[in-house]
Amino acid sequence: MEKWTRALTDTTFAGIHQLDWFDWLLLIPYFTLLTILAIYGAHRYAVVRGYLKYKSRIPAKPAKRFTQLPRVTIQLPLFNERNVVDQLLDAVLKVRYPRELLEVQVLDDSTDDTHPYTEALVARLKAQGHPIEYIHRVDRTGFKAGALQNGMALTKGDLFAVFDADFIPPVDFLEKTIHFFADEKVGVVQTRWTYLNRDHNLLTEVQALMLDGHFALEHVARYGQGLFFNFNGTAGILRRQMIDEAGGWQHDTLTEDSDLSYRAQLKGWQFVYLPWMECPSELPVDTYGFQVQQQRWAKGLTQVALKLLPAIMRSKVGWREKAEAWFHLTPNLSYPLMVIVSAMMLPVMMVRFYIGWGQMLLVDAPLIICSFWSVVTFYLLAEHELYPDNWKRAIFILPFLLAMGVALTISNTKAVIEALMGKQSSFVRTPKYAPKAAGTQTAVAYKRKSGWLPFAEIGMGFFFLGMVGYCIEVMNFFAMPFLSIFVCGYFWAGCSKLWQEQQARMRFEREARKVELEAVS
């Protein structure tokens, strides 16, 4: 122990080693990038403050009510989601609302057997008297945004409730939300997501924790302060007039919901957030599905930032709205910054060994407080507010959340770079399995193709494992817990995707052999 203590506090080289130009070329950009990352981390404290100060502004009920209810169109965009069609339509058709004022649009762009199955199902339901229409597009122009815009043109509804295929709206969804539109300035009402399969595995628990922070704290803080926040693309209602005035659904970004939200709020439309109104949904159950979803969000938000931030900064809205819009739309820039920081970490550690750790800790401490502890504070508060009797479980999930954040670094960096370079890509839907209906994954499987990504992640895992070995050699035990999160995160991402792809490949081969045998017999 005495040997280790001397090693950690040794200042032998502190007066001998002088920083030269190469050292400064490493340290200055390294700590500059860390400072930028810490600023984004510190923003979480501002969100926490905003939540605690303004959460009382969430309305418990609408200020006024309709004397005559408006027409409502429920839009259900689908793409190759056979697993969830039955539970989706079953839930939607149970939603209470006068049938003469309600229309359900099934907007199906599917290219697999979801199309004939859903078309036949909708035909049966319509024959039974349900107000439901089936709309199939052969040309997927605009993806989800195109489907929603096309559906708008085929109905006279005043309000549009949108639900993604894996959502199960409660029967009183419209009863509790529709009257907020009695205020003619309201353009959107957004409700809070909850999760049918939160306890499915460790990954779904991590995702639930991540999304709880967004829906429990971020939306409340922004809405309570009168700042811009976004419609989340599902589990909400939009006013037709607002959509038209904002320029309609546009498909030049992968997050058409955020794009429309900012364009509408720049036009003066007000958004309402109701965290007490819960809408159950499904979380991706495997690493591939999770990363597909996160890549789409990362690329889409960056595209929205490039498209709208100049207009936001030139607008007449206040500086607080502009600052929050910047933090909301650009956080994914942190992923490429983390890749650069990761590449520089080992040589910087060597330089720091010679100039003395005590001096550098004076710089580290504020950065750690702004980054690591802001994450801890943010997510623990979210869980405490949502689940006051069971929030302590989040303490054990947080290390895995940090590891999964690391696991997204390479894939989301790729997505952000593509957005910055203007590279367009198709809307890749997240695999869904209907856990409520089936209890487990159903017979319809999804193919997975991650390419080079899992190998790059495993390579990064070995890189950080080597850094852990270096820390052991120089007895730098302070850095080891931090580096271990990187090791676990990268190995988790890479190895789990390879294993899941192998399982999916074997499953498809079994199904193919089964079909062949049935054909022969």
C-alpha cells in the first residue's frame, strides 16, 4: 500500500519535465473538447433547475372545453410491422370518442406480408361498422412524413392523433386530451411514453431510464418555462391548421416531428405537455434495434439543427429560447467529440504522468462535476419523480446506462457525420415484437445487418482494455473505473450485435428449411 501511495503522489518529474510544444498540442485540444462536453453535461443542471422550479405549471385539466367536439383523425403509420398490427388496431378501436366524429387511417407503406394481412384485417373491421380506412402507398416518398401528409389530404379531420405501430393508446386518450385544443393557440398536445417491456432485459431497463429523463424532466422544464419543445412523433395530437401554416410534413430530415415542431413554434403556435397522460409503447429488445433507433434520432436532430438553427437565431424569440434550441438540437455533436477524445486519451495520460496528477486534478474536478455527476443527478431525479417508491433501483442501472452511452459513440458519430455532409438515407424502422400480445417475440423475425460496426466497437473495447493495463502498470487507479465503463460499453455493443445477428441468421435458416420440407411434403 505504501508503494502505491508513493506512486500516486510522486512528484519526481514535476520539476524536471517541462511541457514542450508536442505536449501542448495534445493537452490544449484535449481539454478544450472535454470542456465542450462538460458544458453539454452542465446543461442537465439547468434542466433539473427548470423542472424543480416550473413543474407546477403543468396543467391538470384544460382551461376551457369544447361545446361541440371537433372531428379527429387517428393516423397509424406502418412499415413492415406485422407483429404489432393486431394489438394496435384492437387498442385504437377501443378509444372512446363519438364515432361520427372519428376516423382511423391505417397508413401502410409495407412491402412484405404486412400489406395483404393488414388490408384484409381493416376490410373486416370496416365491414363490422368501424370508422377505419386502409391506405397503401407503393411509392414510399417521404417515408413516415410522406405517409402522414398523404393521409391528411384524404380526410377533413381538424385534429390528428398519431400513434406509431408499437403504441397502445388508453381508451380515454382523446377524452383527456382533446379539450386542450379549445384554446385556439394550441397546436400540439404531447403525452408521456411508458413501456410495455421495460423489464424484458437489461437493455430495455437502460432505455427506459434514458427516456424517463427526457419525458419526466426535459419536456416539463421546457414547457414550464415557455421554451420550445418537440412533438415526439407519436402519442400526441396535432392541429391541421398548425401543420399547414408551418409548411406541412417535410421529409428532408429523419426526425420530421422535431422539424415540424420548431417550424410551428416559430410561427407562434403553443405546445402542451401532459406527463400525467401515459401512453404505453415498446422498447427495442436487442442492441441492433436500439442502435438503429438512436442513429435515426441522432442524424435527424442534426439535420434539423442544420436546417432550422440559422432561422431560429435570426428570429425574434428571446435568447433563452435560442440557447435551449441549440442545446436541444445539437447534443449529438458530442459523439464525434468523444471519439476524438478517446483517441487522444492514452498519450494524454502519459504526459500527465510526468507533470503530476495533483495539478491536473484541479482541472479534472470541475469537468467531472459537470459531466459525470450531472448524469447521475439528472436520471436519479427523473426516477424519483416518476417512481418515488422504487427509484433506488436506478442506482444499479446507471453504470449500464453510462456503458450504453459509450456503446452508441461510433454508430452515432457515423450518423452525425452523414448529417453534416448532407448524405441522405432512408427511414429505417425499429424492429417491434408486440410483447403485450405475445409475451415474447413472435414468429415474424427481422433481419439484421450491422456490417463493420460491431468489429469497430470490439476494436475500441480492446483499445480501452489496453489503457486499463497501462493504468495498472503506472498505478493510476483513479482512471480505471472510468476506463472500465468504456471497455464494457464497447464490448457489450459489438459482441451482443454479432451474437444477435448469428441467432437471427440461424432462425431464418430454420424457417427456410421448414418451408422447403412443407413444399416437398
